[in-house]
Amino acid sequence: MTAKDFLKAWPVLKRQVKSLNVPWLENFASFDRDPFKILISCILSLRTQDRTTGRASERLFDLASDPESMSRLSAKTIEKAIYPVGFYRVKAERIQRISREIVEKHHSKVPDTIEELLKLEGVGRKTANLVITLGYNKDGICVDTHVHRIVNRWGLIKTKNPIETEFGLKKILPKKYWKELNGMLVAFGQGICKPISPLCSKCEINIFCDKIGVAISR
């Protein structure tokens, strides 16, 4: 797939993704763009299924929905609210510390730049990009395992890790595609372009895909 092929495939991909399950966080951000809630939900989502993330986020935000109130909760209280997300004890302590740092160092406002977000404990580029794109509606490309795998499978880019993928995509894709890319490819990767034995027979952009690394498909 070339960059020109991508532009042709994009509207077809968007149409197909409408029939797939939208990632919980994307759906949440469609009616609540609070950067703090998006940040905390991102932390909860790591190595956790969407449904579990959604329910845990709702329980936690019923107790505290801003940095000040969250920072006052004990780690044990946060643990109970977010269980059974993956690594819930570690995440509870991290959420508490991040909330306090936002209050003390950022006047209770979640940073709106990648650079400042990365200074928060446990915040990586994936989370930082989701906060600025979903929370602040700024340009950014969030690259998770789905995005990294799919664009390399397409042959659109050849990179070794998500960070290389993020910067590589920024060089070849117009900005108007950046913010939507993650949500689209997460849904596409979960429903069609699976890690093992992708559903190529159901893929509507199959003709554009180089199928790099695909040994078996359905």
C-alpha cells in the first residue's frame, strides 16, 4: 500500500468500520471529552478488555471525577472501584499519584502537550496521544499494537516499534487523518485484520494490502 492507496482506501475503511465495534474510549469521548477522565480511562485500559475498562471507569468516576477529588481517595478505595482491571493495585497507586501531581504541579489541569504528559508517572506515548486527540482535540497519532501491526501489514510503512510508526506515519499522512486513525484501526484490527489469521475474505480494502507477514488468512 502506498500513501496514495491509503487515500483511496480510507473512505472504504471508514464505511466498513461502521459495522464493527467502536473502542469503548472512543465512544466515551464522543459525549465526554474531559481530559482527566480520558487520561484515567487510558491508564485503566492497559492490558484490560474494553467492557471491563468501561465498567471500572464508571465506578471510579462515580466516586471522583476530577484531580482534586481523585487525589483524596485512598489507593485501597481506588483498587476496589477498578477491580478487576489488569494490574489494578499498581494502577490504583499510579492514579492517585498522577492526580496529586496534576493538582500540585499543574493547577489541577491535565497537561495538553505530549511533552508534559510524558512527565507524568506511567504515561507513555499511546496514552499521551489519546489525551491530546480525544481530550483536547489536537492533532496526534496514537499508535497501539493494532495500528503498528496493520500499517506494517499493509506495507504503508516499515517500522520496528510503535514509536517509529508514529513518527513515520506523521511524515506520510496528512494531518486530517491523524486523530481518527487509532479508533478506526483498533476496531478494524479487532474485527477484521486480526493478529493471527486475519479475515482477508471480509476485508473491503483487501486489494490495497500487501499482506506483509500474513502466512494464513481466512
